[in-house]
Amino acid sequence: MTAFATPPSDYRLLVPRDWFRVDLTQERWRRQLKTFVDKESAGSGTPPDAVRSIWATLRNTAERGVAQGALEFFLKTESPGGSALPASLLISLLQIPRGLVPEPDEFLRELARRSGAGSEVQCVELPAGLTVRAVTETTMDYHVHMPGGVGYLHLAFGIPMSGTKGAMGELCDAMAHSVRWV
């Protein structure tokens, strides 16, 4: 378990250098996201409709995330030419008033109740503390219980091409295990 009794001021997470970072706390995030899409599709021969579809999906994901407290959005193209949705990591801070934060086992029960039949939900111990992990065929969510009873740090991985059972799933799992409180 973590030694923090009071809320941490920040978190650290190891993300490979080849993952493109979009800072969702800045107004320029749409421009950063567009830069990623344009760069990945340039010279690839990807049809313009497909590029627009990828852009719209990523933009909508980021907008929903921002509305729910997202801080960062990381992207990694899995297919040559950027013709499919990239692997992604959306990091959100789920702050909850003190005294109302569910303990991980309680959070696990509620998340398992809400999750579909194809979801595996369990509590795991990460270096950052007790974490609720929910995995489907193409998604991997980590809800890291924050010290001081202030909420959860949510790491939402999307792995549409290779899925959670392959090497990219293992990489995402390793990234989640790198979370540390500062």
C-alpha cells in the first residue's frame, strides 16, 4: 500500500515516447489532436472519409473525457498508415467529496453490476494502491484509489486493433503498474 495519508498533489505514469500526448487541460487540445490525425494519415492513402471518421471519434472521446474530468489523452497508431483507430489512454481524475468515496471493494461491486457480461472486474494491488481493474476484449480500465479518500484516478485504455490479450494489452498493463503518487 501507499504511504500517503493525505491526498497527493500529482501522479507520475510511464508512457512510451512513441505515444502522442494531448493535454486536455489546455484549450489547444483540439489542435493537438488534429495534428496527430493529420500526421498519421499523411501519405498513407487513407480515404478522406476514414480520416474524418477517425478524427470525429477521437474528438468525441476527448470531449466526453474533458466533460468528466479528463487530464491527458495518449495515442499510439497500431496499423501502418493510420487507417484505423489508434490505441489510446485517457486519464481522468474522479474527485469525490470526502466521506463519499467508495472503498475499492464497494466500487468493484458497483462496477461489476454495471459492466456487461464480457467484462472481467477485479481488485488488484498496484504500487500506487488498491485498484479496481475492468477488462473487456478491447478495453482496459484501472480505477486507482487515491490516498486521502478524495477519489480515483481513472486510466482508460482502448486497444481496438490488437485487443487486451496481446502485446499491446501487456504494455498497457505495465503502464498502469507504473503509476506513482507525488
